[in-house]
Amino acid sequence: MKSFIVHYQEIALKGKNRPWFIARLVRNIRQAVGGLGVREVRVLMGRIEIVLGPDASWEAVRDRLSRVFGIGNFARAGRAPLDVDAIAAEILNDLGPDDPPTFRVSARRADKRFPLTSPQIEREVGGRIKEARGWTVDLEDPALTIRVEALTTDAFYSFGKEPGPGGLPVGASGRVACLLSGGIDSPVASWRMMRRGCRVLFVHFHSYPILSRASQDKARELARLLTAFQFDSRLVLVPFGEIQQRVVLTVAPPLRVVIYRRLMLRIAERIARANRAQALVTGEVVGQVASQTLENLSTIGSVAGLPVLRPLIGMDKDEITAEAQRLGTFPISIIPDQDCCTLFTPRHPATKARRHEIELAESQLPIDEIVTGAVGAAAIEEFHFPPRAADVET
């Protein structure tokens, strides 16, 4: 079996735009399997074939495909001439020593010009396999399902299928900038936006040298892990400790958290526009902490000139944690650190900050100077997947 057959789901509903989405998916697949000995990635009728070279590792390719958004499912497959005898012969050659108690053949006829219908292909191929192996046919709950896909000049066969991550190909929906805190929530929010076809720019606010570099190290590890889903990432590290000190000297304690967050959004928006991002993304959840009441979310978001997307807004912590564990970000997120979100945080922050009070407090701060200085002091790091030869560990 020398190929993978990839099926897409949501892309199939895109009408006249479907070829553009398919081309983006093919481009992403080629990048994902780079360096694994794949000979060709090509578009067929309603599916994509990945042709393996002689040195390609099936397990390595499968692992990479499991993270390519836009893939509904995929399977290792073999190719045969469009003839039931040839199809059955190739299947029998590849079945190996397995002896399942029951089986069935499930056929799809992509080109209706082939004279046999799908049920007829199933009966003819299945009958030959039953005669050769003596297996029992079970159409309801078989131990082994052999899938046959009849195209124009060839047929593909496969044994079982692997689930893909679904969604849309990364890059199909534009670019967004996510405020990556290093906690549990924001990496999951980033992943969800990637799954909807967005390329995510990571913006991390830190308090070095007032605090240690731990939060920056966590942000790097999270960015590196998430890059496996979007192939190329940029992490912007913004110093925020001195800004918080300026706020502490000017603003009453209950209002500080909201002002911190408004400053972060302003800075992130400036960075987003410089990187052609079309929206901001946060990991905020209604009611999770003091700054995330509806009133505060409204007051904080009002400073942004770009849409603020909150993909986790209605989830609870257990749901987010379960998703972080599945993605692999959870062990990184729970590494102890001191980030800027906890630095200079008042004991009793306002839960319903009024906009006019916030704006009055901000009038005592040189907002434009602060934003411009933070953007100018930001450091940029690049990540790639698969890693490039020139990449070095940070």
C-alpha cells in the first residue's frame, strides 16, 4: 500500500470556492509531510492522494496528517486497475496474515460511467475475498471494513480510516493575533481559531526583568507546540512590567486590572495591524475572573478598533482543561511561573468598572506614548514546523 487517501468534509460545501480551499489544503499537506519521503500530493475526484516514496514511514506521515486542519479522515490505501478481479487480487495481496471473524466491503463509485454500481462492486469484490479467505460477511457490525473507491481509471482500497482534525485549512480564513498568556485558556483559544482556518500571531506580555523569564519560556514552548498545527508562527514578546508600575503610581487599585487589559488590547492591536491581522483573540470566559464579567469585558473590548474574538467565552474550566490535555498544552501551561497578569494585581479588583471612571483614570496616563514604547520594545521570534535546518532551540 503506497498511498494515503485524504477526504475532506466542510470544504466539500464551499461551492464555487471549493477549488481554492482544496488548493490551500494541498499546500498545507505538502508542508506538513515535508522531509518524510512523500513523493507526490495530488488532487483526485473529491479526494486527495498522498503517494509515499520507498523510504516513507507510514506512522510518521499518519502523525503529521492527524494535525492538518481541513482533513475529515484519511486512510492508508492501495491502487488497482478499475476491474473487480484486479481490485480483489490487490486487496488479497495486501491483507497479510490477519484473520478477522467478520468483514464487509464498502464501495463508492465516484465516476458513474463505470458499469457496476456500488452494491455490485461490493458483492463482486467481497465474494472473491470470501472465496479466497473463507471469512464470514457481516454487513451490520464487521470486524474489518474494506473500503473501495472507484474513480475514472483506477480504484483505491483501504482497511479502516483515521479521523482528521476537521475544520478549515490554516490560512483560508485570514490572520488573527492572540494574547497568549502562558495559562491554560489562551493556547486552546489559539488552536480553535487555527481549526477555523486562521493563522495565529502570538502576543505575549511579560514582566522581565522585574520577574523571571519563566513566562517567556512557557510562551515559547506553547508557540512551538501550536506551530505543529499551522506550520509557521511568530511570537511577539512585549515587556509590560514597567507599564504596570506606571499604572500603580497613577490609578486606584480596583481599576488597575481593567486598565492593564485595555492597555494590552491597544498594544496587541498595534502589533496585529503591523502584521496584517484582522482580529484579536483572547482566552476569556464569562465570569471566570474579576476582569471577565460582562461589564468588564465590554469596557475592556471598547478600546479595540479590531474585532475581539473569544472562542472559549461559554466554556467552563473543566472543558477547557480537557481540551488542553488532549492538545498537549496543559503540562506546559501548569508549569509554575510569575506572569504579568498576577504582578501588581489588587486584592479586590472592580468587577463592574464603569467606562467613564476608567477613561477618567486613563486620562492621567500618556496612553499613546505607552503603547508606542511597548510596541517598539517588543521582541519577535519565529517558529517553523517541520523545523528548518537553521532553527535553533531558544
